Amino acid sequence: MSNIDEQYPEHSEKIILDSVLNFPEIISWDKFVDTDILDDGVISKKNLVFISGQAKTGKTNLALSLGLGLAFQDDWMGLKVHRKSKILFLAGEGGQPKIIDRIKVLGHDVKDEGFSDHFRLCYEIYLDLSDDNSFIQFMARLANLGIDVLIIDPLVCFYGNDENVPSQMRDLVKRLHQIMESLNIAIIIIHHDTKLGKPLRGHGILEGAYDTLMHLVYNEAKPMKDKNGKSTLRMTNEYWSLEFTCRHAEGPGKWKLSRDGIIFSRNTSGSIKG
């Protein structure tokens, strides 16, 4: 057994051939029954979800909005929330007061109606998912919290190894799956784009690991010339787009977003399906 298995056996025991299905069970099986969290398979239990984008595009604000939506609302930007879920938002940068201020703005009109423990925040600076002892302690604490969705913001603050080393990223993905399978939760991770603006910086193992990818892009205003030939910027408030790639569902496609301060809203007239 590994060091982790020895110290945390209740979440490492493997039962071989524990989920054998007969033919009628196969035919009648609905993969989203009792597992769906957001829309039809956009986020489900035991899913690994990434929100990727360049620095300063608003990834944290979008993730906070998503977490509050999953905890307290019946929909998030038009996508159905199938069940109000218990969320742990794990923040590693920006400072706790700043994160709390954002939550107060985004959640000012939330009515918890008995779901007050459905959104919890932890500003964490000690967790390192690449360290055995840190990971073991983290698993134990998570098990006691009884959450449905863990949001990690951002990955770089909670992972001490090199994002570009295949073996190290493979170990990270394995640990994330261990958390999801053992605790029956979904994990949403905020991560950075590459320098070229492609989603998920680091080794390509991450591209093969996600169930859903949400790519947030800030579309900068483009220079244009007015009737006098003077160069100017074409200004609109629709600078942002959010594109979904879902491995187990059709997905919402690509959205245009507007932003008022830290609050994103979906421009349904500008959404592109597929």
C-alpha cells in the first residue's frame, strides 16, 4: 500500500467488480439520475470541471457566481440547477477580505431559506495537493464537511509541483479523482490559459482529464477609424465570451457575456449553440 493508503484506508479501499450491471439495468440506466447538478450533464457528481482564462478576465467572479447559483438558486444564467448543493469555495489568492466583499456583492439578494450552510468559504494558504501529508489531512477534513461541490481558486496556489511535467500532472489528476470518487463530489478548478490564449496552461494531460471545460475570454475592443480617418476603439459592453466543452453532454455552446462591475450576465441574443 502507498503512504496515503496506509494513513487513510477508509478512502482508499478498492472493491473489485462492485458495480456489475445486468442487461435490464443497462437498458434502463439514466446516467444523470441522482447525479446531475447543473443542467443535463454540464456538471454532475464526480465530475472534474475547469474554468480557464487569462489573468484579470474575471474567473474568480464567475466561479463565485456559479457557486452561489448552485447553492441557492434554481438556475444559473438560464441553466437548470437540479439540486441545491453544498459548496466549499477554497480561495488561495486575493486576500480573504477582498473575496468576502465580492461574495457580499454577488450574493446580496440571496435568500438562503434554510440553506445557510450551502455556501462556505475557506481562505487557505497551507494546502499543497502534491504533498502526501497535506493531501491526507485535506481528504479527512473534506469528508467531515459533507459537501457536494469543491471549488478551487486557483490551481497554482494549491499545487507545488511543475504543471509541465507529465508524471506530476498525472499524479495530480489521480488525486483529484480520488477525492471525487471517495467523497462523491464534483470539483471545479480555476486555472490559467496559455500565453497564446488557449485554455489550461501546463501539460496536455489536463485537456484529457476534464469532464467540462468553461473557457472565459476577454475580447478586447478593436481599433477602428472614424469618418475623419481618426483611429478609435469600438466600445461595447460585450467584451466577454464563455465557451463550454462538455464530454458527457451536448453543452450550452458559446455565450456572449456582459459585465457590470464584478457581475456577469448572459446575453441570450448573442449565444451560439454548438
